[in-house]
Amino acid sequence: MRTDALLSRFGYCSRREAAAWVKRGRVTYRGKSVKSPSEKVEPAEVLVDGEPVPFADGLYVAFYKPLGCTCSHREEGELVYDLLPEMWTARNPAVNTVGRLDKETSGLLLLTDDGAFEHAMTSPKHHVPKVYEFTTSAPIPPGAVALFASGELVLQGEKSPCLPAELVITDSCAGRLTLHEGRYHQVRRMLAAVGAPVETLCRVEIGPMKLAALHLQPGEWVEFDPKLFAGR
């Protein structure tokens, strides 16, 4: 990779600005200062201002999304991206959330700049299971367990039924729901359909990754190995 392309790819500066970075000696490769923005380098062996390039092999981060922020680049108000290091938003390809959680939903959210990984994780063909913990403003009818598992529930405004989902009722107004697809506001719509509107909602698992095992506080993140999801 050319040095100017590297500096642009990882969010340091534009390719036009790269010459000035090189001239000031801010970029070293294998212990020597880079002399030209066109010099070819391996990202993992480059230092910029004495520091290695972060996530040189791609950015894969598990993030504990707090309430009140949205998973969008365009909406008004606080965004998930406002809570991340500024340099991440300048990477090219851009860092994106893998799927979305709405403003009033907290919990586990994956972020990456790897488009192939994002597609694999969100493709309906892969059915990566996601687990949500929730409370409701009305008791959950026991019959909802069988209805959700049947694969026969059709949400309002849709024609195809939801895939079978596993509902565990942990209290009269609380439970866990495992989904194998990602329809718009699906947990909220499913529970509303059985007369138990959601009050609080948190995603606690994505595939083999469990939020509790990451020991994160809302707004914190940790890197993960994408091989954890290999074969899904």
C-alpha cells in the first residue's frame, strides 16, 4: 500500500495532505523515515507519530450501546459514532454498525470497517442468533411462547411470518427473546402483538458473544477477533 493511501485509509489525513506528514518525518516504516508519499509499505509495520496503525488488519469492535443514541450517520441528536474515537469515523472504508439498535434500546452492538463481515453478519441466510432481555408494561401471556416458536406470527404490515423465535418468560412482565432475523423493531412489535408492550430492552448476546462476559460499561468498547463468528 502506498503511504499516502495508508494515511487516508486509516483516517490520519487526506492523500493530498500526506506529503506534508511525510516531510515532517511523522511516518516511519521498519525503523526508517518514509521519504515519499508514494513509498509502498505494509500497514502492520508502520508507525505514525511513533505509534502503530490502529486496527491495521481491519476494525472489529464490540460496543455497549447506551440508551439515547442512534445507529445512524444522518439522524439528529446523539449518534453512536459521537461516542467513538474521532479517527474511526475518518477511516475509508467507513466504520459502520453491524445492524442497528433503536434509540431506546441498549446493549451489544458490533462495529466494523469490513464490508464483507458486515454483510455476512446481517444476511438473512446466516441467521445469526441475537438474544434480548426485556421488561413489559403488561403481563406476557403464556401462549406467546408457543406462538413465537411456531413461526406463524405475522407482524402488522407484513406478509411473511417471523422465523421461529425462543421466548423465555422470567417474570410476569420480563423475559428473554432469541431471534434469528432482524426485522424493523422486531422485539417490540412481537411483544406488542401479544398485548405486552416493551418498557425496557437490551441486547445481551450476538451469536457466541455475550455482553456480560465482556465486562463493559455503557459507552465502552473492546476489540474482538472476527474468527469468533467463522462459519456463521
